[in-house]
Amino acid sequence: MDSLTHIALGACIGELYAGKSLGKKALLIGATAQSIPDIDFIASFWNSPASDLLAHRGFTHSFLFIIITAYPLALIAARWQWLPRMSVRSWTGFLLLELFVHLFLDAFNAYGTAWFEPFSHYRVSFHTLFVADPFFSIPIGIGALLLVIFPSTHSSRKKWAKIAIAVSCIYLGYALFNKVIIRNPIENSLAEQEISYKRYFTTPTPGNVWLWNIVAEGDQGFYIGYRSVFDTSDTIPFQFFNKNDDLLNSVDDHEEVQHLKRFSEGYYVVSTYEDRLVFNDLRFGQMLGWENPTAPFVFYYYLQHPRDNELLIQRGRFARWNYESVKSFLGRIGGN
């Protein structure tokens, strides 16, 4: 999830776990602890953009990292005079909880989280929440804000922290429910259109859990479509994109290409743009793809011009959005 959500969630958990012992300092410590796995951003200062994709949500988002990190930090916190006294055991439990929640929540996005590094490079991704979903984040943000405003002696502090977390958890459950109910219409539509596929995934479009992006892998490429939970039509229009793996023949042995293939989990197509070879990761969707089935992809990497790859994932998410496209997006969420 986005950093602000982690900070707010860390503060709410801090209040519930250690508010009685630490007072309002529990908010700051919880927010800080919840943010620790994201120290991997430091690697971007020396990594290439392709290498940085694997460094982010890599080892610092693994179970091994939180196990070897929590206890040493607990020892430091237990001996820090600035902090109220709390046992090493309590500190360890507090930090483990914050770190684990960070890892668990990140796995619901499309990016993928390396829970099992360094023993396995497999990345966990449940494709259930967009990386920044206001419906999930706002309740937690309101709860954290109230905790900052309320005095430490206020009797309702824990109640509001619980409500904030509960509302967001209910929304997450609702997202999972929506993901399940669109499964049958998708598989039925693929069968009716005689589309043979090896695997497929669904992931939410920006900021909601009602309109879902579908990517199904065929023998030569991928079929992409969209399904709203409010759709009344049984048929889902799919657009085919050729994988064009042969375009990688001249650069396939390059390290950055191998990094990109591994990062994309095989969900990629290769294209050319103004004589430049472009690697497109399909997991992050298209630019207004529900409006234009042949729209370019959000994630694109210039293989022959690596210096043009700053802000790699962010740059296409809201490209070409305007008032009319927002209206179109809301209309598509409402169903066809």
C-alpha cells in the first residue's frame, strides 16, 4: 500500500497494542515501525531502474527480515531512556506485529511481495486492492487523526482505533468477495468465445474494487478485458495482445531483461515505439483501457534507452486522465 496508509495503520495498531504503556508515543513508534520495510527505497540511489524493481518489496519485505530485525530493535527500545519502560518481550511482539501487518497488506496489491526471500524469489500477490485505494485508506486515516487530536486520557481512543481498522478490514473482505463473484462470468465468457488460456488473473482498476482488469494468457499472447460487478451483460469483450517474444532475441541475454521478466511473472508483451523496443508489464493495467481496448500499458520500459525509465511504474497510471475520462471511468464502474 501507499506510505501514508502504512503510517496511519501503524499509529492505530500502536494505540491498541501499546497506548496504555507508551501514551501518544505509541502512535509515532507504531507509524515508524510500520514503515521500516520500505527502507528498500535507499537501493534506488545506486540500482538501475530494472534492478530496483526487484529490490523494492524484496528482502526487507520477507519473513526472515522481520524475524531478524524485531528483536534487536526491541532491545534498543527497551533501553532507550526517552521511552517509557516496556519489557523486551512486549517490544518484540509490538514490532513483529507492525512489520508483519506491513508485509501482509502489501501482498494484496499487484506489485508482488517477496515473503520468502532469500530462499525463494516467488512474490506473493493477491491482486485485491489498488496500491492507493481511498475507500480502504480514509477510515484508517481518520482514526489516526482522531488519535492525534484526542488527549492521551480520552476514554474513546481505543474504540476509534478499533473502528478505523475494522471498517478497512470489512472493505478488504468486500474486495475479496467481489473478486470471487466475477470469477464465473469471466471463465464462462472465455469458454463461450473459445479462448484457450493457461492462466489468468483479475486485479482492480485505480481506486476501487468494482471494476476489474482481466489478463488471460494464451499460447501466443494475452487476452485483456474488464468486468464490473454491476455488469448485466454475460459477454466480456477481450482484446488480444501478441507477446512478441521474438523481438527480445537481440537483448534477451541482458541482465535488465532477465530482471524485467522475473518481475513481471511472465505477464508481459514487447512492442516498438518510435523505433524503441518497449517492455510492457501487464499487471499494472492500461491507460484508460476500459475506454480504449488497445490503449498503451501503464508500465513500460525502454530496453534500449534505460535512462528514460525514471518513475517507471508511476508515470502511466493517470496519464491522459481528464474530466471526460473520469466520467467515462465512473460510468464503466456502474456497469454495461
